[in-house]
Amino acid sequence: MKKFNIDAPVRVDEPLSRHTSFRIGGPADAYVAPRSLEEVRRVHALCVREHVPRFILGAGANILVADRGIRGLVIDLGGLAGIHREGNTVEAMAGTPMARLADVAVEMGLAGLEPFTAMPGSVGGSLWMNARCYGVSIADVLAFADILDEKGDERRLPCRKEEFSYKRSPFQSMSALILRGGFRLRRGDYAGLRAEADARRADRERKGHFLHPCAGSAFKNNPAFGAPTGRIVDSLGLRGFSIGGAAVSERHANIIVNRGGATARDVRSLIEHVKSRVHERYGFDLEEEILYVGDWGPDDRGAGDRHSDDRGAGDISDRTAPPRERG
């Protein structure tokens, strides 16, 4: 840590609950938030040279950090932010919030990023996950990504859509750090873009994304199931069901929220409970969209013993046709 030679402080045992949208997470052995691209290069190079385990943190959305925290060094790229336009291509540094990028694009009169309005998460995390909102994936608008590879070399990778799939990207199989993304957009009518962006924000508000700390959708959708995951979970009467401080949102059944004091174990236990109930009723195996990161022990995914009464399993009998979502 003394060899980093950077201005940003390196903190020991930093609680990651301060840096995740869930407001959950144990301590990082060490934590640093580089303030410039040069500091990122130095930290990355030292970690590679000294074989220091590292975890790259963006906005802390879409992840559940273990109560035991993360071993090694957490590199927070939140300070690596900035947006630059070249014609119809907009470049954004990895730490730039996707919500800000979407708003800036609308203000520029450029179309393509409106579906990501008010979405939590950073540009780097969205590229890594191939984030998808309202039928649009990052790969649909991504032109290129600049990365720092395991050797410390910067490379520009063109986007090849065949290498991306639903919530999957080629970055997930790389030992590389995403520095920035370039998005190929198109000119649009400002009034129409603004209206669509406002509608997306209103829809997220209606679904309760901002009422409690959460990580967005808990489970992926699967077209083979015949209905969105939220409808499937809702059909079992699980809205409001809780384990400890974690609960299925009252507003949308595919969102798990921290109602106060929730632990990572609470959330994971609730996820396992929902998966079990869905499998028992329909035979479907839900796949988590939330990523489990950090030091998970063998007892960290139990069913839990502090839960509210289940409000019933609904009235359906057809295992392959969940009813339409309420509301």
C-alpha cells in the first residue's frame, strides 16, 4: 500500500455498505478511490506486480457484498468520470453514472440511451454486465470500450454484438479493467427524447426503485417462462415477504429491498426462498441478476428463521401460465 505513490488515501477495513446501492456489505481489507487515470494505472500495475487480489467497484449497484466483506483491494472507479462528444459518438469514463450519461445524451439531442434514464450503476459496470432496460441492451449502442489489460496496456476494443448476449459481455471472461465506453447514437427530436426519458424515470418511481436501498431487479427474465419474473413471483403472493431486514418490494415483486438493517445473509436467504417457492409451484429455476461478491462462508445462504407470514400462494393451477401482474 505504501508503494502506490498516489494522492488518494488507501483505507483499511472500509465498510462496503457505504459504497453499494443496497447499503449492505462487510469491510474491504483495503479500499482506494483513484482520482485520475494515471492513479488507476499505478494502482493496477502494482496489484499485478505484487499479486494483490483486487475487485473493481463502480457505483455498487447490482451486487450483494458478503457480510464478511471482500479480501484484497477494492478499487473504486467512481472518481473516474467524464463525458466527451465527437459527432454522434459520446464517450464516457467508467465511473460516470449511467443515469447522468443518459440525461446528457438527451440534452445533446442524441437518441439511444433514454431507456437507461435513472438507472443506478456506472458506465463500466453497465458494459461489464451488458445492462438491459426496456428492451435495449448496452451492446445495442456500444461502439467500443477502452480497457487496461492484465499487462497494463491500454487497448480499444470494438463492440462485436455477436460476443454479447442477455446480461453477458466478453469483459466477464477477461482480467481487464474497463476505462471508458464509446456510444454510437443518432440525432433525435429533443422533445420526444425528453418525454421518453421522463416516462422511464416515472416508471422506475412507480415500481419503487428509490423508496428503499436495493439493487434493481433481483432475477433475470426468461422468455421461456411465458411471463416476466415479477409476475411469476407476484402470483405467489410474495410482495412484502421478508427475512430479517430484507423484503420483496411491495411495489414490484422482482425487487428486493433493504428495509433497514438488512444483512447480506438476509437478502440471500430471501432470494433462495423466492427461488424455492417458484420452483415448487412452476418448476422454473430463476437465475439471479444480482451478483454475489466477496467472502461468502458456507452458512451465509441459509433459509433464515426471522420471517414474516407468507400471504398465500395465489390461486393458479396451471404451472406454465402465471397470471398477469397486478396494478
